[in-house]
Amino acid sequence: MTTIARTPENLRSSARSVAHVATEFEERPMAQDYAPNPNLKIWLDGKLVPTAEAKISVFSHGLLYGDGIFEGIRVYGGRIFECRAHMERFALGLQAIRLEIPWTMDQIVDAMNDCIRANNTVDGYIRLVAARGPGTLGIHPFRCVAPNVFIICDKIQMYGPEMYETGMKIVTASTIRNHPNALSPQLKSLNYLNNILAKIEAIDAGCLEAVMLNHEGYVAECSGDNLFIVQGGRLRTPATHCGLLNGVTRRLVLKMAQKRGIPAEETTLTRIDLYYADEMFITGTGAEVCPIIDIDNRPVGDGKPGPFTRQLIADFRAHIKSGEEML
């Protein structure tokens, strides 16, 4: 067997190859400047500060070990979208990792609204993060001085606008989802390396999303989104016991389907179920509801967004405009 020495030149060549793929992909229509916005006001530990002053210690366990949780939350029309559902999940996450913060959930909501106003946000995205603060270089969590909580309110565009009209292509990743008994996907922890490895596979394949299977080989979710299919007029999505995050938008879609009288089930799906699907779409706070037209170089249905998908996208957008909370 021939082996290739891992020389500095080989590593540089490999890095150039990866950089070429990334650059080529980013030249598509959704390319944008990814540098942080220097003009934002960030809420950090009780104060609004400029981006340049929003700093935490390099000794933070959130940074060193991914010891913390987060929420991604949409802002539509200056309002926090499905605020109650997000705050309930945030509170449960804090409880699960035994991280106490010196603010109530109502105070955090007030802080998010302060951040919205400070940044003149009409339609945008909030990233709410609670991280275990500075401590020792060991992993002992209760030697940390105090937690850090910060709120970023900015714009987000997961996918180009054309993908919501014509659909997007995805692949199945070889990276499996974390075993739910090791680190439950229900917990939105700061450690997203599992998802990032699958995302790299998607990008290498010229896509923006990848399906992740669980430890038993069943469909779990995508690297950053939940997955739905339509088969024979029935909406199907992996059940939470398959190892996935019970996303807020996922729950909304199930409720909207119920209101429409669309039969829906949370079940166990195999990879072949995806290949047999009549329609497919993904859901997420950032992604909203986006149609899938191809998986692993196999067209989904007729290769166009289907009627159930289009109806649920329309219902989702109508719900946004209503300003009401459904969950």
C-alpha cells in the first residue's frame, strides 16, 4: 500500500484544495461579506456594548469545552418570534447542564428587546448564549467564577432566496448524529462539532445541507435543520427518539399541518424512505421552511417543490405576519 507523507507542502496543497472548493462555492449568488458587523450593540452580562468591546475570557469553559447552551431566535416586524417556546427551551437547557445565571427569563426577554431596539432591527436574528464562565484549565464546572450571557441581534441568511422558490440539493453525510445517550440533541449545547463535520461534507459535495443518520442507521435530522418528507399525501418526519432536536419550526409545521387536515406522523425513517419521497423540505429558525428537490443525486418527486411544501411555506409566512404565538 502506498502512503503519502504528511509533509508541510502536502498539507499546504490540501489546504489550497479545500480553500478552492470553498471559494468556488461562495461565488454563487448568495455570496456575502461574512465579517462581523462592527456597528452592532451586543448585550453582554447586563450591558449593551459595541462589537469591539464584546469580549469574554479565554479561560471561559464555554470556549474551552463548549460548556454552555444557546438559542437562535427570529425577529419579524420588530417582534420576537415564538418567544415563549424559545425561552422554555433555554430555561430547560440551563437546568439540564446545571448552569445558574443571575437573570430571570423575563429579564432575558427584556434584554433581547433592548438589543432589538439598540440595533434598529425590524427583521433579523437573535443569538442568545449562556456559557459557563472563566475557570481552571481542568473541566471541573463548579470552579468557574461566573457565567457569561450575551445576546447578538443581527441579520441572517441561511440560503439564497432562489432556493425557496426552486428548491435545494442535499446529500447524506457519513458523519452520524451524536448518540442521544452521550449528548442529547435535545440540548442546544455550544458543542456543535458533530454538526459542523456533517456541514463540511455537504459543502465538499457542493451543497449547503446534509442529512445525518443516527447510530442505528435511521434518519435523524440535518446538520442544522429538521427534515420532513411527503409520501402518499402524508407528512412524515423522524420522531424525537431518533436523536434530533425538537425544533420550534418543526413543531410549528406539525401544528400547521394539523390545522390544514394534512395527515402527519413522527416516525422512524430510513434512507430509502427519503429516496421514495414525493416531496421533501427542511425546517429551522434560520432556514424557516425550505424545499428539497434532490438528495444524493436522486430527484425528489418531479424535481420541483411540491404542493404540500408550497402550502406549508405559505402558511408559515402567514403565521409570521400574524404576529401571534402558536406554541
